[in-house]
Amino acid sequence: MEKDFIFRPIVFFYVSLLFLMLATFETWAQTSPPGCVRATPMLTLTPARQLAFSGETKYYNLNIRNNDSMDCPDRQIYMLVHAGNPLMGEVSHPMVSMGPGQAGDVNVWVWSDAQTTDGVHTFLVEALDPQVQEPVNTSQGEYEITGNPGCLNSPPAISINPGIHHTGAGGEVVYHITVSNNDSAVCGATTFDLSTQMSQGLSGQLSQGSLTLAPEGSGSLELRVTSDSGLAPGDYQFTFMVRDSTLANHSAQSTALLTIDPSQPPTVEPPTVTPPPVVEPPTVEPPPVEPPSVSPPPVEPPTVEPPPIEPPTVTLPPTVEPPTVEPPTVSPPSVVIPPSGTSPIRVRSNKRWIKIKWNRFNLHRQHRCSSVRSDADDEERCLRPKVRYQLYINGQLNSQTWGRKIKTAVTPGNYEIEVWVVTTDGKRFLWGTKTYRID
């Protein structure tokens, strides 16, 4: 008894000294080095607003820039989408690690319920510092729901190929022109009137005077330009015009050049010949010929009485009962799940934030692996697959992390909390659940 009385205080002193050293080392590791100045990271969300139908998913790009001074170490930044009813959102990479002055992009997708009414709805993307679990910056986006965006008319596009032709005086050249209708898909087809405006000494002839194009459709035509035989050398410009007679702003025009070069003989383009359509000879079906109908004379079959046949006597074999086979006993997978009535999840909160922690998930109870062993079974027990945790709140994925705690903003109400475990070999387990209420 006297030895235990002396020994226990000594053990308590050395254990307390060890914990004090570990706490000091952790504080030193989290302290920024001299000359490091932490700054608010910059968040840029593009586009700031998108039009969508009810239930449609829209993708945004979030650019993150670390503005810390160059003496600082790499910084981990967590991203979280606060969409709120009726929107929902997720981030492609909830955590990024970047050095001072570095920038990176992540995808943010936002969607709504199919019954959401029209209007502009806002959402926030928060950047959090894991050391303080507080938001360091936010970026706001808008998701505008509209039942039908309507017809959007845009000027047509014109392409002239080639843009410059060379020929001698009195020559004839051909330009190939493509016109594209840039209206939105819900618009109707448009008939465009086509015309040209030539410089003096030039004359032009279009292969057709109009084009009827569906939205996002295109059509092609030819323009033959002829120069006078006495035209002086130089560059001569002409204009090709596309016009919608029903809408003033639904028109366009484009220019091209014809260069008269005295060193070249006059060019004469052969006329474009469209081959006549191939006429298939009509298919003549021979008239159907019905064979003559011949009915055979009726023949009565003779009546024959069959002899009586006694059925054979059959002796049935004795009834054999099948043997009773017990199903094999299947052992459940070796997964450590908390016993009934306990939960690995611990929750603390105030009226604005909720902090959730959970116990470490061990897939197997391994032996200590501090020494090298040659036994293959011992080596297999030493394998400890790394796991990551998925936190769901009210059925929605809130975050993914390698750690065992998270802090997020909340409002009063009931919260169903689930923690799932995903191992590196693709297995997924429910680690624990907890119901929590904030008044």
C-alpha cells in the first residue's frame, strides 16, 4: 500500500507532462510562421444569374483565389452551398488546398423542385476556414425560374467565301454564301429577302432571291459577279444584304471585294448545271389470278367400332419423403456498428450554428503493428483502410471530409443527422444517426 501511494503521483505527473507537450506542439503547428499575413480569399461566381425552367439543373463556375502573403503555408478552404427552399445545391469539390497567390475553379450546380413557381431565387456559396470553422467569404448567385423564355430574335449570320476574288477586266467570278438563322428554338421559320449593292463597273446575279430558314437552320446560295471589260485595275467592293420584311431589326449585311488585276486574264465561271431528277419508272403490279375453285365430292368414312381395351394395372412406388436440408448459417459482415441505444454522433449548437462530431470508424480491430512480422495473417490484420465521412442532414448531403467534425449554419427546427463511411475499396456503411432539435 505504501509503494502504491508513492508510485501513483509519479505516474500522474509524467502523463500530465506528456499531454502538455502534445497540446503545445499542436498549437505551434497551427500557428502561422513569422511574416505570414492571412487574407480573405476571393470568390467569383459566373454567371451571376441564369434562366431556368422549374426542376432544371444549372451549372455555375466558382473561382477561388488565395490572397495570403507569400510567407504563409498552403491553406485549406472548404466550400458550402446555402440554397434554401425551394433551391438545392452542391459543390463538385467541397475542399481545396492551395498556396498563396494560387487560384482554382470548382463547379457549383443548383436545381429547383419541379413545382417551383416563377421568380428570382438567390443562393450563397460560403468559403470556410477549417481552423476556426467560421465563414471567411461568401458569393451570391441568382437562379431565375421562368415558364417559357419566349421567342428571342437575333440578326442572321452571313458567310461569304472567298472574301476576295482576283480576275482581269471583263471576267466573271462566283462567291458562295451561307446564311444562318440565329433565332431561339421556340421561334417560327423566317423568310429572308436577299439583295446586293454593287460598285460602279460591277454587276451581280443571285441564284435565288429569298431563303426560308427554321430557327438555328442555315441555307446556301451563289452570287455571280461580272466586271466591265474596260474597268481600271483596283479593289471594288460590293454588299450582300439579308432582310426580314416583317421585323426591322431582324436583318444583316456583309461585304466582299473583287480585285481587277491586269496581269490575269478575265475569268469566266461555267454556269452551275443542276442535273435533272432521276425519274423511276412506275411499278406495275400484275393483276392477281385466282385459281379455279374445285370442291371434291364428300366421302363418308366407314364406321368402325373399336375393341374394348382393359386399362393396365399400375402399382405406384412407395412415397419417399425428401430429406430435410438445413440452410447454411451466413455470418454477417465484420463491420463495427455501435450497440443499440448508443450513437457515435455528438451535437452542440446555438441558434445560428450547429457543431457535429463523431467517433472514429475502425473497419477491423487490428493488433498493434509496431514490429515487423513475417506471418501473412499478421500483415493482413495490420492493414487499416483509410475512410472518408459523408454527413447528411435531413436526407441532403451536407459535406464530405476526412476529419470527424463539421460546423454549419442552421435555423430552428428538427434535424435528422446521418454519418456514412466510405472506404478506399468502395464500401459504404451507415456509421450513426441522431435526431436533434433547435428551438
